[in-house]
Amino acid sequence: YVIPGQRVVEGHHSYVLAYNMITGIRVAVSRCSQIPKPLTSNEYNQVSKMVFHWEGSSTTPSSKYEFKFKDYSPEVFRHLRSIFHIDQADYLLSLTEKVALTELGSPGKSGSFFYYSGDYRFIIKTIHHSEHRHLRKILKQYHDYVEQNPGTLLCQFYGLHRLKMHTSKGLLKLHILVMNNIFPPTREINERFDLKGSTSGRYTDIQKAEKQVRTSLCLKDLNFLKSNEKIHLSPQRRKAVLEQLRKDVDFLERTNIMDYSLLLGVHNMTDEELNAPEDQEPSFLSTRDPETSKIFVLPDGGIRAADAGGHELPVIYYMAIIDCLTNYSTFKRLETFFRSFKHKRNTISAVPPFEYGKRFYDFVVAAMTPSKKKNKNVKQD
Ligand code: ATP
Ligand code: CA
Ligand code: CA
């Protein structure tokens, strides 16, 4: 099936950028300790700087292009990768085998760019300076939280870097974050939703977006509500997911974060998959810990759908909380102030973290609550 995006090959407008990103990450990661050392408090503030040019230096290999690269808290991210079961060699290979990135362009409104690693396991996102700053500020809290919550739905962060290079348009400074692709590269995602729990502007016009590959189209809250769709889970799994979600949302409230989404992918199982033997080796292994997490039962990180009676349905969900680095105090206060003149408050997405979290959580609870009756006759607008 088709994976969206443009392969970044020589001649592509982002080729030099991608090349530098990959080179920087490769050198930074290979400098980390093989076996994670116990973390000291200094490690959180550590920044390692590298200068690349064609001659190379005692600490950096020769590079086709000139650029500067900073690696933030390398040993902390080394630890995080090990918490998320990412093997150091695998990580290097996925990101750097060759310059095999796919540029997804800028799907959100923020102007961030996304790149997939060659094997689609990892995503590199360019982030805003304020997000970068906020992640550095909460890094210890994030680290401790994910360490204590192996079933967390929060997006997994693997590396934070800064790239500085000269371009025809002047000096370019990019903050980049490496994270997990929520969707496994081995399964087609038939439908994807980006859910915030607000309704203002949360609609994707499918007709207008026709040009995009149908299956890569990201739908939003209003599409979800309109479709009358639900997330069907067995009562036991639903309870576990919601318990974890509650904790995750509490964490985001504590760290003053808002504007995040639940990214939900729906995979309709094929006959082949349905008939596959139970103990078949999955072709893709999730970075989530299936032993300790009672939620993500499938080895590839998916959650099998079931009806209220616990009978399995031929659907697998992939879900996580993404875009979770927007610090309320930096710029959303202004947005709330201006936009509240035009909209009812509960439909605006820019509300303080506590309100945002509550609305988000309530929305997901409702999305996971099966409707009592098949209300096909209920009038809809
Ligand atoms: P905005 O701030 O306008 O919402 P953004 O530029 O911060 O957008 P995100 O919200 O992080 O971007 O992501 C935009 C879209 O990219 C998501 O709706 C989702 O479809 C896809 N995406 C983002 N992160 C991931 C991920 N980790 N795995 C898979 N898909 C992702
Ligand atoms: Ca977003
Ligand atoms: Ca964002």
C-alpha cells in the first residue's frame, strides 16, 4: 500500500538538510554509551556541540556540507531509548543506513516538517523553539514518568537536536525531535483521526483533500462525531486504556501542556490476518513493553477491538498522544484572549491545560462508550 510523502533523494529541495540531520544524529548517537550509565542530574543540562565540514576534525568525520549540530542531554535520551526497548544499533541503522528519509511536508498548521526514517519506524519532526525549550524543562519529569508508566500513551521521544546551517535564504536554525511512528510500517491504516476533544475548526473536508492519498488523510473530531464511530474495546481493556489515559493527562496538566491530540489509526484486518496462527512472529515489533503493559496486548503495539461482551472484532487500533509539547504560557494565553470573542469557550482548543485535559479526557471516554441503542433514526445535522 502507498505510504504518503516524498522520498528525499539527491536533487530534492531538502536533500542537504536531510543529509545534515542524518549525519548529525548518526555521529551524536554513536558517541553515546553502549550500555546506559546511571543518570546524574548534570546529564539533563548537558549539551554536546559538533562542527562539521569537509576536512573533518578530531571529533567529527568529514562531511559533504558545512553545518553545526547540537545534541541535547544525550545520555538521558540514551536512557529513554532503552526504556522504550530501542536497540542502539537498530536505531542507528534505521536512521542512517543511507539518506533514506521521506518528507511528509507540513501536515499541521504549525509549519513543522516531518520526515520518516527509511524503514518508517521513526519520525523526525522540526519543532518550534518554545517546544524545544519546554521539553528541556520537563525532560526529567518526562523521563521519570515514562519509566514508571510502561503502558503510557504519550509519544516516545528519542532525541533532541539543533541543526544550524547556511542556505541561500540565510542562516537556518532548526530544532529537531526524533520520535516513534505511531503506526506500524507493516499494516495499512484504513482510517486515521487526530482528536483533540474540541470542535472548532476540527473538520477535514474529504472532498477538498481528494488529491491526498485516501488512506493517509487525517480526519478530525467533527469527522469522528459525524461518522457516529466508536472505539470498540472489551470492558477490561477499555478500563485499562482509560486508567492510563487519565494518568497521562494528569502528567500533561502538571507540566502545563495543551493542544495535544489522540492520534488514532484504524486497521481493518484482512482474512489472511484473521486466519494467521496465533503464535506467528509479527513482522514488526512495537517499542512498547507488552509484558508490563496490560493495554497494548499485540506485539506490534496495536489494540484489538472487541464488543461490549468481550468478543474480538476484526479491527486493530493504534493510538497515542501526540504533539504534546505546547506550553500553555508561551503563546496560547493570547490566543485564548483573542479567540474567545468569536467562539464559545468550550469549542476553542486554546484553553488552559487543566480545562484542556478534562475536555480531552471526556471526549475519549465518550468515544469509547458504546451507544446504548443503535440510534440510526436519530436526526442528525
Ligand atoms: P499543529 O500544531 O497545527 O496541530 P503540528 O505541526 O504540531 O500541527 P502534529 O500535530 O504533531 O503537527 O502532527 C500532524 C499530523 O502528523 C498528525 O495529525 C498525524 O497525522 C501525523 N503525525 C504526527 N506525529 C506522528 C507520529 N508520531 N506518528 C504518526 N503520525 C504522526
Ligand atoms: Ca497537532
Ligand atoms: Ca503543534
